[in-house]
Amino acid sequence: MKVSSRTGLDGLLAFPLTPFTEDLALNLDALAEHVESHVAAGAGALFVACGTGEFSALAPDELAAVLRTAREVVAGRVPVWVGAGGGAAVARAGVAAAADGGADGVLLLPPYLVTGPPGGLVDYVRFATAETSIPVIVYHRSPGVFTAASARSLVDIRSVVGLKDGYGDVDLMTRIVTEIRSAGATGDFLFFNGLPTAEVSAKAYAAIGVARYSSAVHCFAPEIAHRFHRALAAGDHAAMDALLEGFYLPFVALRDETPGFAVSLVKAGARLRGDKVGPVRPPLGEPSPAQIDRLARIVERGFAVLDGLGPA
């Protein structure tokens, strides 16, 4: 019997940042405020300590503390999922810790450092989830890139309830979606667009049946993120194009200047709006003062576009 995801994970999915102090210690008080801001802004679910939350920079005890704090703040208002992954044994321990910590589900990140054949990648998922019944979404991204056939095998793993694509090959994702659905998987198997700044690719992914996506912009401009999400649901191309031209594409152009800015620039945006999220941990780097100035102008322009659109 397939494990239930306990939720449709509808609405705009938020991936909170993990705040640090200036000396890079975990800042749980700031995390509590940041998590509450996501819920207050209308997030449909929270995925803590994942890519945007600097999963790879956190120790196991810090992951547990982030999950515990998020659950205490959320208090059942929305689902709280958490990241796990890395080496096979570490991933298995992370999935178990998520279940023990009361998470609503796990985003399983790819293996660490090594790559293997498609069957080995499926075995990695089987190994990581073998001793749990907690719902798991598999993150499809380098170095964990599935073929359509190997992705089909995920449906047979009891705990796996979905696939999140962070690889960005729409042709491959079309074949994966078609393969899984043609194999008789019901609508309970969930597909997600998990590309950085997913709004830029949201129309293309919605066209192949992958309308759910995670929004890093929700960390610092939830008003813009929700307006775009409503426009996508309504098929309002004029509103989407205005936000893409005036905000998202300039933001992506700045993001692409430096490796790691998919997180660093989001943290800088949150700080611009008064959120006490602190710096990023290495190897991520901080934007320069000139880049932060440009980011501020991009955000300002985004809100000007938003004001011009009016309510959805």
C-alpha cells in the first residue's frame, strides 16, 4: 500500500532560509521569525533545511533543531517537510531523523560526490527509505539524474510520493511524467518544478503537467511570488510576462553572475527587507555591495510592477 503524502501540497511551496549569526552559528530565534513570516504570507507548505535552507552546510543536530523549531512555530497550520540526503547511510539516517522529529515528509536530495547507473540511483532511494513510512519526494538533479525508466521504478517504492525536478531538461521531464502516468500511477504521485527561480520556467512546466513549484522569492518578496502564482493558475499571461520582464528575469541575470547566488542572493534579499537571516555559510559567497544595490533596485522595480497590476 502506497504511503499517503498527507497533503496535496497545493498552493505556493516555500523553502525557508536557515538563519545564522554573524559568526555563522545557527540562529533559531531568527528562524522562528522567518518561518512565521512564510506562514503569515500564505505558504501552502514549508520545506525547511533543503537547498535554499543550506542543507549541505548543516550538522545533523542542527537539522533536528531547524525541524523542531519550524514545527513548534507552525503548530500544524501547514505541512513541514525537511531535507535529507548525501551518502547512502547519511541519507538513511536523515530520513529516520525526520520521521522521529515529526516531519510531514522528506525531500530526498541526491547522493554525495559519486554517480552511478540509473539502477544504482533507484537503489539509493530504496536504501534511504527502507526503514521508514514517512512520505518522501525525490529530488531529481545532478548528480541524481533519472532516466524515464528508472524514474518509473520510484512508483514501486512505498514511501516515495513524488519527484521534484531541479535538472531543467523539459524533454526528459516530459518523458518521465508520461512514463509514470502511462504505468498507471494515480494522481497521488506528485511532480514539482524545483529549478532555481522556478517562476521563469513555470509556464513551460505547467504545459507538461508539472504545475507545482517551489518559490525562493517567497523568502523575500512573497507578495510578488503569490501574484505570479495566481496569474499562472488563472492563465493570466499578461501579468506573468510583466512580472517576468520587470522582476524575475533581471533577478535571474544577477543570480547567474556568481555560483551559489541561488541561495546567497535570496538571503541578501531577505536582509534587504529586514529579515535577520544573517550570512551564508561557505563555500557560498556574499554579493558585493554593488550587486546588493542592483538587487535592491530589482526588488523595487518588482513591487512597482506589482502595484501596476493591481489585485488578481
